[in-house]
Amino acid sequence: MRVRDWQEILADVASDSTDPDGWRAVAGSRREGLGEDLYFGHPSVGVYHLKTYAKNPRDLRGVGTRVARKVDDDLDPLLPDEGSPGRFAVRTPPESEDEAKSMATRLEETLKVHAEAPTEPDHLFEDVMEAIDSPAFGPMAYEFDGRPDELDELGDTFEEAEELLSAELDDLIDADDVDRGFH
């Protein structure tokens, strides 16, 4: 198991050519300590686990690893389905001014279509993600001040990764002195 910076994992996901709307995620507070846990997976790509914390409001830091090469029958029920109320997306910035203009035009047209016709929230979300070329998006189970049960089950399933990533994140937190209060 290779522990990497959380942004490297997201860059790998963003560069993958897999169907972007097949991703699913579960996130919430860490069991112990500062920060959050995030598991996200795709049936043909696998499951990733990220642990992050905010060093300050503009600086998110963390670590992650791939914990499974595919979403099998044991993992599938632990990731949310289309009925989940939450959504997540990975985004990448446009590479040029022309690409940014093209993306803005597609987004504008998408919003016009949805404004003029009856639409479901999920359809709007999917169409917007496609208009901005999101490389990964889908349903998400998330608790801001807690942990979805599935998050605990995934942590128990991947206990070795959980312990290793927790230790790595705790080392980052200690090095950044963010576990101390202000005087």
C-alpha cells in the first residue's frame, strides 16, 4: 500500500478516462482526532481512502491511498446509491482561456435548458458536471459533524490502511502545530 498526498490521488482520478458519473463517496469526521475521512470508489477503478484536515481556511492537507482495485459485492452496499441526498464532484480547471470560454458557454446553455423546462435536481447536477467536464462525480453520504455508519464499516474493512493513514495524518498535524490552541 502506497501512501501519497491527497492531491496526487485526486489528480490520478481526474486523469482517468473512466465514465465520470460512476463514482460514489462516503465522508465524515475522523473517528479520533482532527480532520475528515473520505472513501470514494468506482466499480472499474477501485476504492480510495483520503484523510484530510484544514491547516487553515485556505490550506487543506492530507494523505490517501487506494484500498481496493474494484468495488466488489462486499463493498458495494457500503457506498451510496443514486437515492442518496448528497453529491460530490472532482473538478479540474480549464487548461486555456479558449477552453474556459467553451466550458462557460456549455454551462450557460445547460442552465438555460434546465431553467426553461421541468427538471429533476439529479438531472441538473449531472448535466452541469458534464458541461464543466468533471472527471468524477456521483452520490455521496456525508455527515458534517459525524460519521455515516458506512464510514465506520469501511474503516473496519480496511483496518490496516485506516491505521497507517491515521498515523501519517497525525504526523502532518503535529508538524504543522495545528493541534494547539491560541493564547
